[in-house]
Amino acid sequence: MFCKFTAQNFKMNLAIDIGNSRTKVAVFHKNEILWHSTIEKGKLSPAVKTIIIDFPKLDRAIISSVGKKESEAIDFLNERLPLIELGPFTKVPFSNQYETPESLGLDRLALVSAAFKKFPNKNCLVIDAGTCITYDFLDEKGNYQGGAISPGIQMKFNALHTFTEKLPLITTIENEPLSEKTTLENIRKGVIMGTSFEIDGFIAFYLENYRNLTVILTGGDSLLLSNSIKNSIFATSNFLLEGLNAILEFNTTQ
């Protein structure tokens, strides 16, 4: 059930993130999330129609799609609200030093925008543990310096199964103590601990080179990994949506 807001000057933003495996939506008032939800793939259009009804004070919207675009929902929003479809050359609040901006993932643009907004004048390393694991570095002067991309946990499980004759496919990742007594447990331990060591290594590298580093861990596997990573981190599940809202606010005030 949605909450209805009726204040005359209570302007709201709608942020939509269409990912590879799921769609996340949130309604903001300025920088505050009023409501958020996760929507099944292919179900965005009816959900958007309900959101428009239940939040009549929606003033504008932004949508980012790294997965398959849902054209019906986009057309519906375009008819009713000023809509930004995030692209590689959309204005962002930070200075983008990436040499091939047309190939930079839109999710990474949003994550760096959230870091710029939430942690001003700080060196930030944003780690997004999803289908892939992305590392994005924003320096204290607001310059985005790029980062790295590596396979995510499920992608590693898939690779072990696909490129060997006998290793089983693991599709369910449980947050339990890791053992060494069975092949399934060995695969889980190798992938999860290996990924944790990788992340710790990246954090250590940036800590050696940049002072006052703020590390943000987000993404679908962030909770699973946060207990295994030695370095202290700031983790949030809605960081990308916060970044989309920051881009929307930035473009509204330009």
C-alpha cells in the first residue's frame, strides 16, 4: 500500500533503476526517500501507473536502464512528467574524467553521483557487488577517475559449472559459515572468500594512495559480502537510486 501526500508544495521525484535482474523504484522529496520498492522484470508499466495515482505530487522523473528497456512505461511517464532518460552525456554533478564516456555504465554514473552528493570533498571508492563487481573512484576534488570491473558471485558460479565437466551449478547463495567438507561447500567458499579477498585488495590499494578514503559497498550481494570484508565500509541498498535522484536534482537546477 502506498502513502498519499497532499501538501500543496510537497514536490516529489520518481527514480527508476532497470537492472539486469530486477527493477528498483523510489519516490523522493528532495534528498529523502519517502517510499521504495523492487518490481519484477516486465512489470514496470502497471506499477508506474499505480505510483502516479498514489503519489499525485510527483513533479519529475528519471530512469536508468542497464537491462532491457520497458518502452510502455517510459512512454507513459513521458506523457505525464518531465522525464530524464539517463544517458552517457546526461549532465552529472561531478567532473567525468573517463576517456570513453559512451561505454561507461549508467549505473556507475548514478553511483558516483550519489557519492559526490553524500560525501562531498572526500575520496570515495564505490563498490557495487551485483551481476558484475564495479569499482569506481571519485577524488576529493570531485573528479571521477574510473575504476575496474570484475565478475560477480553468480557469474563465477556459472563459469565454474560451464567450463568444467563435473562441477555443479550453485544458484542459491546462503549467508552461512563456509565449510570445506563437500564440493558444493568448496565452490561456495572459493567464490565468496575469493571475492572478499579481491575487494579487500582493491580497498587496500586505494588506501595506500589516497587519504581519508570513504568506501561504499552496495549492490545485490553487498550484505552477503559485508561480513567477510576486513575493511570498514559504508553499505546501503538504495545508493544507486539516491544517485539518480541527485542527477535529477542537478539537472533541474541548471
